Amino acid sequence: MSEPFAVVEVIRAKRDNYVLSNEQIDWVIDAYVRGVVAEEQMSALAMAIFLNGMNDAEIVRWTDAMIRSGERMDFSALDRPTVDKHSTGGVGDKITLPLVPVVAACGAAVPQLSGRGLGHTGGTLDKLESIPGWRAGLTTQEMCQVLQTVGGVICAAGPGLAPADKKLYALRDVTATVESIPLIASSIMSKKIAEGAGGLVLDVKTGSGAFMPDPLQARKLAETMVRIGTDSGVRTRALITAMDVPLGLMVGNALEVQESVDVLAGGGPVDIIELTITLAREMLDLAGITDIDPADTLCDGTAMDVWNRMISAQGGDPKAPLPVAKYSHQVLSSAAGVLTRLDALQVGVAAWRLGAGRARKEDPVSAGAGIQIHAKPGDEVAAGVRLLTLHTDDESRFEGALAALAGATAIGPVGSRVTRLPLVIEKIN
Ligand code: URA
């Protein structure tokens, strides 16, 4: 088959800062999936996009071409409105786990296709896989069935969903082209739009533990994604939220499941409850459900009921004890005073080094590894009390984790004022 473009011309155009045409974009994505555009050619194009950017029309078309590279799910036969959320990822960010049952308990259907973690932020599927028996892989038919009967489902995206993004994301990972707003926005939104929910709430993190530590960049990413979603007919909103400090008090797979279950049982840390309920309200508003307070579902047991049914539907035993790591080590406060710092990135890297995360996508993760946090910034602490407990299955990992934590905490004199980002910084409609 003769090709309508020469890839070298497309690369040269973006290298020289020209705007790519719709036809060039459609062709280059399709030809990449077909193997006509080679990996080294797509690497050069990704780097040209990284350096020169894309305008709004190019980003929307690039996203659309990636959606069209695969299947688009259709939940229009369901008897409830569908709505989903996506987080750009952070340390201790287990919000999806309580959020899906809360929103489902209020009457919306939540089809959540999640990923595994890479680097210092954990993946939702890794967390759920610490529940004995639970499986992430469902066929489309199974997914629809769980969604219809339970109201919420969290599972792995199949190979047919935005295959162009799967290929391109793996390439960006090894060519230093991940941190580009057009490429991140199109990557996330191609998967979320192909997933087929009618509404989407984006939780865009900012702060040291986030993909986009700079708040201005986080806002630009959020605005770009909201524009792409809206242009594609998905009601989309974004919240920019804090990731300067880990969310909650647990970081690690089974530890985060335990904390989520605590929240569903009506307890748990205040920041997890607040963010879950804030996101739930936005999702329910997009789904047109405004007569029910999602906070009630945590007190009356209805969200926990959805959780139990959702876990059981995927082979998990919600009552089974969660795995516990073999070894633990405590980090103690060196002085009395106020905890003024607990750096999200450093805690995330330490948890990763303890075995909670993976360096390459084929690596296994440890279910029990991670970090329990005993004090958050602003808390008064006595000298010698526990600040953190580290958990691992491999004692030799403590050294690397402790090195990652050097300077992660600081104690100021009693009365020290601590400035932290507000949990919800901004809303983008
Ligand atoms: N998550 C994605 O799915 N894609 C990106 O490019 C970055 C984060």
C-alpha cells in the first residue's frame, strides 16, 4: 500500500515548529500502530513535540487518532449514568478505592480502568491485588456484568483500548519524552474517552510527589485535559489537589487497602475522607445525581456493601486478612517540637525501595511493603516517638529506604507555623 506521507517530512515539520495537519496526525498514529513508522522515527517526533509543543487543535486531533486506534467502550445500555475519575498519581493516593463504592452507592455507574504503578507512585491494580483472590483482568462482558450488578468496577484496561497510546507511552518512558503536556494530556484522555463514561473528573496533583510539581504546569495540564474531554462530548472537570505531603497515613499496597476499608467503615484519616467526598460530589453532579450526600454512604454502610460485592465479583475475599511484611523498622523523632516537613516524593521513593513499587513494568511488587505515617506536618511530637514505620519482606532494603528519607522530615520548635498547600487548590471547569 502506498503511504500518503513520508514520515521524515512529518518529523521535519514538527522539528521546524510547524503545525501538523489533521491528515498528517491521523496518518502518523495509524502508521505507527501498523509498524510503518519505526520506533526511532516516532521517538524523533515525540522529542520534536516535547520541544516545540502542539496547539489545541493538534492535541485534540492527536488524542482522537489514538482513540480511533482501538475500540471505544459503550455503556449506553446501562440503566444508570456513567462517570469516572482519573488521578495523575501521587504518594498514598488510594482515593479510587473508597471513591468508586461511594459513587456507586449513590446511584451512578463507575467503570474504572486502572493501571499498575511505575516509579514512586503506586498503581490501583497493585493495591487491589494484595486482596487474596482478587483479579484485575476481566473481559468486556464480565466488566459490564459487574458494572450492571454492583454499580462499580475497577479492572485492567484490555489490549484493544487506545493501543497507539500503549506503544507510544512505552516509547516515551525510555526516550525522556514523558513530561510534555500535549503528550501526557492526549495519553490520559485517549484512554479515558475510549473507556466510554459520560462524565469524567480529573484529580491533577501538584507538589513534590506529583508528576507536575509546579502548580502553573499542573493547571495547564488540567485545562488541556478538560478541553480535550469537553471537545469529545465527555462532561469533564478537574480539581488541582495537593501532593506536597503523602495522602493519608499509609503508603504501600496492602496498607492502602486497609486504610481505604477503614474509610469505608466510617473511620480513616480526615484528608482521605475529604478528598473522597469532594471528588464524589463532582462526579455525582456530572452524573446528574444531586439529591444524595455521598458522605452518608460512609456512615450508613452502603459504600462498604458495594465494596464487598465489588471485590467478591472479581474473585477477592473482602474478609481475608491482608498480607503483612516480614520486617519493620521505626524512624523516631530526634527532638520534641512540631513536625514541619514530610516530603511526599521522598516517602514515595522510600516505599518503592522497600518493595511497594517496581522499576520495570515486569517486576513484581510486595503486597505488605510500605510506610506507616504516625505524624503529619503541624502535629506536635515528643522526642523519641515514632514518626514512620517502614515495612518490607527483604531486610536489605531498609538501607536504601532510609537513605531516600534523609531530610524528608524536619522538627521545628513548639509553636512553629507550618504552611501546607490546601488539599483542594483549584477547580477547572
Ligand atoms: N499517565 C498516562 O497514562 N500517560 C502519561 O503520559 C502520563 C501519565
